[in-house]
Amino acid sequence: MANSIRRYEGRHAVITGGASGIGFRTAERIVSEGGTVSLWDMDATKIDEAKAALGASSHGVRLDVSDPDQVDKATQETVSTFGKIDVLICSAGITGPNAKVADYPIDQWKRVFDINLHGLFYCNRFVVPVMQKNGYGRIVNVASIAGKEGNPNASAYSASKAAVIGLTKSLGKELVGDGITVNAITPATVDTPILQQLKPEFIDYMLSKIPMQRFGKVEELASLITWIASEECSFTTGAVFDISGGRATY
């Protein structure tokens, strides 16, 4: 994976959900630009496959981000192995079931928030002090266009991603002066394995909302993320980057 661009030389990135989809494609880009990556993921098999593809520049940690103790332990393990964490990309997430609010299963509502919001919060919380100690950091939280607009029959997902946007804006302001930027992206539906969690009629609805009349590609998201997470993106924090094929209205 040779690349003439070396923006990540000497940098180490943690990527949640890093063994597949957006996370893995982003990991590939970072490694190709000279960086090393820790893949935090629940799926041990996918972690092994991802590490085999990425080679010696990768490290895998199996964990559930919704468990703060596991996130704390993973942070310590990563720092012990690599000495620092320069970049945190939070891409782990689930859609949850498609149901009206009045029928939404309470246990599933909690699970969506546990992973999409609370898990992301734990990762931000435990990694930030590591970055502050080193005086440098880039955090990219993957939200969703649903967090801006709200998708019908996807209230938990929409609400959790809206909360990710709010957390990102708040943390970005908190860390001004520490050499750390915190930004979010709000993609429309992307062609990843997460689509397998959705009903066909809901997928059709999501496609109809995108003016470009196609889903996003993981390569397109990885390109945006790797710029936001690089030293080049130095004067933007607490921002939300749209990547929705024209769907976003603000």
C-alpha cells in the first residue's frame, strides 16, 4: 500500500469499528500514508483478517465500546504498545430496529445509545487525557445525516447521532488550546455491511432522499476522514462535515 503522501508518518491512530467498513478503509489510508493503527472492534475474526491485510503497522483489540472498563483497558494497552494516541476515529455503531417511537423496544433503544453515544463518549473520555499529555490530537466522530434531519422509524439512531454532534461541538470548544481538534462527519447512507441491518423498504427510502441518487462509498468517507484527522486540518474544531450526496440542508 505504497503512497507518496506521508501525512501520518510517526502517527498512531485508534479506530473503533476498525475491522470493517468505513473504519477499515480509513485504516488502510492511514497505513498507506505512513501511520500505524489500532483496530478496536467486537469481531475477533474480522480483526484478524484486517490485521493480515494491513500488516505489521496494525494492532487489534477486541472490545465492546459500550463497556467503559473495556475502553479504559484498551486505551492503556494501546498506549503501552505504541506510547501515544495521536488520532481517534469513532466509527463503531449500529442502526437498531426500524420501528415507530410508540412501538420502539426499550431494550433496543438503550442498546443503540450504549454503542452509538455512550461508547463514543467513553472513547473520547479516555483518549483525550493521552492526547493532552502529548499536546496533540485529532478526533473524528462519525455521526449521520439522520442526526440532523431525523429519519422516520429510526428514532434511536437519529437521536443518538444528534447527540454525537452535540458532544463533538462541546468537546471541540473544551480542547481549544490543547493542540487537539474534535470534528464530526454526517454521511448519508453508505454502502457498508450496516445496510444488512435494515429492511429493504427503508433502504429504498434512504436512497430516495439523496439528490445524487446513489449511496456513498467507503472510499469517499475515508478520504474525508483522513484529511480531518491529519495535521493539515488545523483551524477547524467542533465542526460538522457534510458528506451526504446533497441531502443536507444545513
